[in-house]
Amino acid sequence: MPLQDRIALVTGGGRGIGRAIAVALARAGADVTVGFHERRSEAEAVATEVRAIGRRACVVGGDVADERTVAWLAGEAREAMGDIDVLVASAGIAPVVSLDDLDVATFDRTIAANLRSAFLLAQAVLPAMRRRRFGRLLFPPSTAAQVGGIVGPHYAASKAGLLLMHGYASRFAADGVTANAIAPALIETDMIAAVRGVSPEMLPVRRFGTAKEVANLAVAMLENGFVTGQTIQVNGGAYFT
């Protein structure tokens, strides 16, 4: 089990895809720090589930778009669990607004929550990964980066930017650090429930994906030290690579 006794930080780990990945990592043998922003009770529930599997868990909360908060969160996680081996930067937002109503404030807030946060988190954990010559970075873009998506251009742009992982993959592979991306679309989560007019019929497979399907593939990528710089689409045929 390549992830046995490794320490993972999953931001946005209290619900949806983040929750599924946190639990799947525990089943793969990892100890898990569950990151949250406002819903501590959900993160605590995930931590309880991780402990029931037999792995260690803790929760850390805060706004991962804020530089000082990220530094504090990384320190808290390190003190509670040890140096972070695996980062899954799953936290993000998807404010649904029409193009006519999209303003600079919404655009900037989305970029900060989805893209700036991933950069700050990676910068916080990379030094220890490189020093110990093992690290796994996983970023969550979306098929929206290729096709525009259903939320809006602000969301698509923030997700396209997560291909910053190419910079980490190309520079740190020799240090034992991999960086990859997993790009879901129309997964049965709260985000999909909040968007009007979305139907499984929009996909060739004629159903929504599940968070577990995304999580299983995410863990397979994190286990594989020969896979780096790759974006894997999990989208029911919405976009072909």
C-alpha cells in the first residue's frame, strides 16, 4: 500500500468530493487532516469516519485563500499529525451568476478561493516534501476549463488556472514529488443541486457521476509515483481527451 502511514491534508474535506477522497485515502492507509472553512461539524464527522477505519485524523479550519491562514493551518496540521505527504487541494466555490450579472468582485473571489488557495497550500507543504523526497500534490480543475461549463467564465478560468500543477510536476519530479489534476464534471454534489436546468441527459452516460468514482481514481493517481503532470477527466463523456 503506497500510501500506508502517509499523512494527507484534504481541504474542502467535509463534504462532496473532498469528503469522498478523505475517506478513500484512509482506506488506502493514510492518516488524514480534514480542512474546512465554515462547517466544522461536517469535517468532524469525516474525521470520525476516518478514525473508524483505523487511521488518525484531525480537523483544521480557515479560509485557504488567505496567506496567513494557510501558514497557520499548515502549522496546525503538522503539529497534530506530522509533515504532510499528500495534499489534495479540494476546497473551492462555484457562485452561479449570469454573464450579465458577473462582476469583478465575484470573479476575484472565485479566483482566490479556487486558484490562489491551491498555490498557497502547495507552497506551504512543498519544502518538507522536497526535503523528505516524497510528495503528492493533487489539484481539482474541472471539465469546465475545456468546455466552459454551467457555472460561468469566472469558474472556468479559476479551474483552468489549476494547471499550475505543470510547473510543480516539471520542477520537482526528481525530488520525489508528483503533481497531477483530476477534472470532474456533473458529479452528484451540492454544487450540482444548486444549478438549475442540469440533467443527466446532458452526458453521454446519461447519469451523474458519484464522488466515490472521483475519489477512487484520485487515490490511484496518488499511489502512483510514475504519474505526474497529468490531468485525468472524470466527466461521463462530456469532454474527450
